[in-house]
Amino acid sequence: MRYWLFKSEPSTWSWDDQVAKGEAGEEWDGVRNYQARNFMREMALGDRGFFYHSQKEKAVVGVVEVCAEAHPDSTTDDDRWDCVDIKALAPARRPVTLDDIKAEPALADMILVKNSRLSVQPVTEDEWAKVCEMAGIFL
């Protein structure tokens, strides 16, 4: 299993919107960055990810699971763009803010710290464990 982080503007698609989709999940569509797209192409069923609210909140607010591997993005006719489907697994008991992540020495090399604009990014196993601990997420 690999780990990821999915960033969303809560005014566009929030954790509550994701939870409302239930077991069926939802396409992580609209990504128009080649690096983020390529990360989604690497994902496998059962991979897990942090759901991160960008904009003002800037925090990990939950955990999702990949429930459909990369396929054409339904929001475009351009065959360059793929997406995965994700479903909500668990909320963060305590949201973990970007400031919290930056303040934690064990997370200093996390891509979120170094490239906070990338909308889909990998997370190492150690980073995953630390953020889950900080968030009170035990899956």
C-alpha cells in the first residue's frame, strides 16, 4: 500500500461532500497538472490518502481510500487527463494544519512543506504514521 495527499478547496469540494458520496466514492477530477496526474496513474486500489483542505484552513481533515484506479477524467474530452476515484474512510479527530506539519521536525521533508501547491502528492510511510498520530486517526 502506498500513501498520498489530495488537496481540495473546501468551497469547491469539502470533506463533508466526500463523506456524502459514501462507499461509491467520487472521481478526483479536474486535475490539470502533469505531475499530479502521473501520481494518480501510480495509485492502486486500497491505497490511502489524506484529504487536505486548502485555502484558509490548510489542514488534513480526513483519510480516503482509492476505490477506482486511474481512468479518463469525465470532466474533459482531452485524453491526456486521468483521475482516480476515492472514498472517505475516517475523519481526523484533530485537524492537522500546515503550520503543525511545518513545526514537526519529522515532517520537514514532506512534499506538502516543500511544494504546497501540488494538488496530489505522495506521502512516505513514516510521514503517514506521524500525521495519523497527530490527527488521532487509527485505522
